[in-house]
Amino acid sequence: MSLVQTSETSYVAKIKVTGMKFNKGSMDNGTAYDSTKVYAETRFDETKGNARGYATTEYTLGKSEEYAKYAHLPLPLVFEVEMENVTNGKNRSTIILQMIPVGLPKSAPSAGKPAGA
């Protein structure tokens, strides 16, 4: 199964997800928040010789219900993702629009499908 781009400005890539978390609630002033964050392994730029190895990059993946789709999967795990660069007019960030696990062990169900389906 492969992802299909849903936006002409998005792109498909593979990332190694090392962690995920969701936050849902409301602030003291009543403002609601609801999001899922994905943490992916990212290689350091080694061209200057002052860094090597990997760090973790945070990406936003929709609301908290996205977390539940992947909570049963072992991490770290490689995912095929559709990503898009977005801006608020001042700062640029990369968000994940959708993702599917790649190379799951046969015993692990894929996202959104119950075991044995």
C-alpha cells in the first residue's frame, strides 16, 4: 500500500518514528487544544564536521484521534508519510498529512485495521 498525494504542494517520504504523543484539553482561559505530535529520527548535517549521528524532529499530525490509530504499533518504526510545508506568514513548519507503517512484522496489525482483518 502506498500513499497518494492529497495536495499539489505535498510530498511523500519515509521517516523513522521514534515516539508519539497527544494533548487534548483546555487552557485556564477556556481555549481548547487538541493535537498529536510525531517524533522522527533526523540525521545531523555532518558537512561542517561539528556534528554526527541523529536527533529527533517534531511534526504535527492532526488531532488527538490520530494518536489512537497508531498506539498499538511498536516504536521505533518506519512510516511512509505525506508531508507539507506550511507557514503562518513568518515561520515555516512541516506537518504530516497522513502516514502508514512500512515493513510491519506479520503479527502487528496495520493502522486503522483490527488484527486479523
